[in-house]
Amino acid sequence: MSIEIKVPVLPESVADATIATWHVKPGEPVSRDQNLVDIETDKVVLEVVAPEDGQISELLFQEGDTVLAEQVIANFVAGAVAGQEVSKEQAEAAAPKAEEAAAEGNDALSPSVRRLIAEHNLDAAKIKGTGVGGRITKEDVEAFVKSSSAKPAAAAATAPVTLAGDRSEKRVPMTRLRKTIATRLLEAKNSTAMLTTFNEVNMKPIMDIRKKYQEVFEKKHGIRLGFMSFYVKAVTEALKRYPEVNASIDGSDILYHNYFDVSIAVSTPRGLVTPVLRDTDTMSLADIEKAVRELAIKGRDGKLTVEDMTGGNFTVTNGGVFGSLMSTPILNLPQSAILGMHAIKDRPMAVNGQVEILPMMYLALSYDHRIIDGRESVGFLVTIKDLLEDPTRLLLDL
């Protein structure tokens, strides 16, 4: 029985997608629910799985091709068993595509493969392709990197650059996600009146709490007590007190949100994404830590869904995990504000006329001045500072 393999229904506002990686070749036996192909959109990577046990008889689109929602991208024959030879009709149907792919050779690299090759500074000509028509797949690149043959290339990459002889360059196309990020950042910069206000916070009280209760907290809740849960709780309380920061501009109207959905900036192999924690006012510290960890793992594994990243009224980004001491975060449209957290550093501080060494962290609040005035922005940031320096306020609602 022949089955058409189609592109899934694409997320709202996504017009088309790109074939990222074919994981199987025509005639290769596959089992039900085995991943056949990764399809990359502006927001997420979609997996298309086998509807039945069988095999693909024909690929209608190759890696790097642009496709539309519900477009047929391959033909599938159900009922085939492992080791079964492809029928004459199937072979004849697949032959033109295989010949075309073979003619293209290793030069027809998919975006994901080009990105991997560029990241590891590899020579594509030295990598043996096992894909359709000898194409190089992600698995081929990863295997090459792990092999001993990749070591000389890595050593060459670290060698001093000499100006003598040929000086080559590599041109790697941007991924769809990177293009979307670039477009949105430019839009945020050019369409908002963005300002940034700064403050600093003494992290010693929270660090003392973590040191005192870490073991008990982890034993009861099964997860470590981190800083992010305190940040999110403080942000949520501050949003309650300053509804303008929790609002957004919609045309000529101001849209006030009576709920608290906080976006968390997460760095993934595909780029920076902002999955959403919903109804943070109802979450405990343990709930937040578990949710953040789950989103981080899904982001790392490329499993974030459109629903995970849709919405959000305010964003928290923690550049401190990468060592950033100070930054001016850019707005995550259509939100009106974003809070940047940074590295915690011991610094000499004046306390009651005495100099003490305290673990200090800079806070940066970028906001849209069209909707948030200086009084609200500074008050919002000072509220977060007060709540972090005296976490008891979070429990007593002070």
C-alpha cells in the first residue's frame, strides 16, 4: 500500500519550511513511528515519522528544499519487512531522484550540515557521505568529528594564521531561526523607544538561603534550588505592583494582561529562544525550578514546541551564566520590558560606614519608553532589588 508523506500543518504565521535532514534513504526498511525527516521552520523543528512499518520508495524533495504545509515530500510503501528488496517499480521511481542527487554530489549540503561543518572548521571534501546519492548527513559529520581523522583538522584550526599563500573564506547560509531572530531584533530596535536602567543587588541573603536549605530542598523536591526561581518570583511580584510593565502596545491601545506569563531566555544549538512559564504567580520555587529545567532540556534536544514559545508578557535573561558582567538586553516583541541578570562578583561595598566584601550582581531593565515611564521602570527594578536582598518579603507579601 502506497502512502504519501506530507509536511505537517505549520504553526500560525509560518508560511513555509525547509527540509533539514532526511534520516532514511529510499528502500531502507523503517518501523512505525521512526523519524523520517526533520523539517525546520522559523520557530521549531518538526519531526515527520513513519505511519507504518515499511520503506520510502521516492523522495520528492531533498535537504535544503523549501516546502509548504501539507505538501507531499515523499512516497511511502507500507508493509515492507527488514531486508526486503525494493520492487522494480519502486526502484524505477526512485532512480531519477537518486541520479539527480548523485550528480549534485557533496556540494549540495543541507543548512544543518553546513552549520556543523563551519562550527568544526572541517573540509567537506574529506567527509564521506552516506546519504542519498552520496550526500553528507549530520551523522556523517558527527562521526567524522569523533574519528581520529578530525584531530589534524582541529590542530590546523588552532595553528597560527599565516598570511602567505591562499586565504580562504567560508560562506554559510543563516538558519531559518537565525533569520527570524535577526529580523525581530531589528524590528525591536527600530520600532520601540528602548531605554535601559541599571541597579545592583547584594546576593548574599539568597546565597545563604541556598547554602542552608539546598540539601533539604533537593531531598524533598528532587531538584536543586537555583537562582532562577528567586528571579522569577521577584519579577512576578514586581509585575503585580507595576501593571504597565506587564502590558503591551497593540496599535493605538495599551493591552494590560491580568495574568503572569514570564519568558525565559534559553540558549540552544539553533539559537536563543524564549519558552514561557505560565501563571508564575501560582508556582512555588520548586515548580519554577522544575519547569525551567524541563524547558532547558527540551531546548537542548530541539524538542520545544510552538506552544512552549507562544505568548509571554515579560522576559528574564541570565547572561551571567556565560560570564557577562553588564549588558543592555533588547526587547522581546511585543513585550514592553526585559530583565537582564549578570555574573555575581565579590566587590568591596560600604555597609554602615564599613567596607565589606559582598557578592554583587548588576541588574539591567530594558523597557519601551512609549508605555513605561522612568518612575515605573526605576520603581520596578528597585522592587526586584529589595525582594532579592530580603527574600522574606516574598513570603510575607511585603
